[in-house]
Amino acid sequence: MDVWAIKPIVDVTILHGERLLMVQFSTPPDRQAGWFLPNDVIREREHPDKAAARVLHEQIGLSIPAPQIFTVDSFQGNDGSWHLALHYLLKIDDAVAAEIRPSIAKIHWFDLAKLPAKAEVAHHGWYLDVVARNLRRMNSVSSTR
């Protein structure tokens, strides 16, 4: 029987109009520098929705109900473990004041037309791919309604 090391992760794409919130960590996870979506590993026995809400509260000071799970990735990480990444989407209608929390070095709202270069985004720009997929899915869901 194979034994799998599993690393369940949640991240949240936060949109306000045509802007996207990204963070830089004080101590970057996995030794990855650059911009991230707010994210964390799901704790043992923690429901993914609660993990997404926790990430928003702990990293940027938002206390809101869980955002909507939107897309999922499954892949082998650089450490050899199976990564199951649950990508959440949160659309904010009203401006919110995101707070820099102890784990966060910087918060920035990027215009969707002027996102940072791939080289400036953690994991070789992977989060830009996640955002692009979430936006495509969001647009396709909106057009079918």
C-alpha cells in the first residue's frame, strides 16, 4: 500500500471591481519570494471553508463568512508531496480596509490590467495562472446566467 504525503492548501482570489489583492509574506512559505494570493495549509481536521475564512482573518484582517470555492488543482509539489490546492473566490462590492498582520510584509491592490510580472509572483508566477483561471470561470458562469 502506498503512503501519500498530502498537503491541502487554500488560497483566496479577492476582487474589488477590476482590482486584485495580493500579499507578500514576512517569512515566505516554501522559501518562495514575491507576491502571493492570501493562502495557507489547511490544518488537521479543519474544514476548507473555515480555512479560507481563517486565512482572510489572520493575513489581512477580514472577518467574513467563507468565500466560494471556485477551482481545484492537484499536483506533486517540489517536496514530493501531493498538493491539493482549493482556490476560493471573493468578490467585494464595498471597499474594505485590509490590515497588514504579523505574517504579512505587504498588501497591494493590483489593477487586473496591470498585474505584477510573472517573475515577481511566487511559485514562478503560478498564482497569476490561478487568477486567470478563476476569472475565466467567473466570466463563463456570469455569461450563462
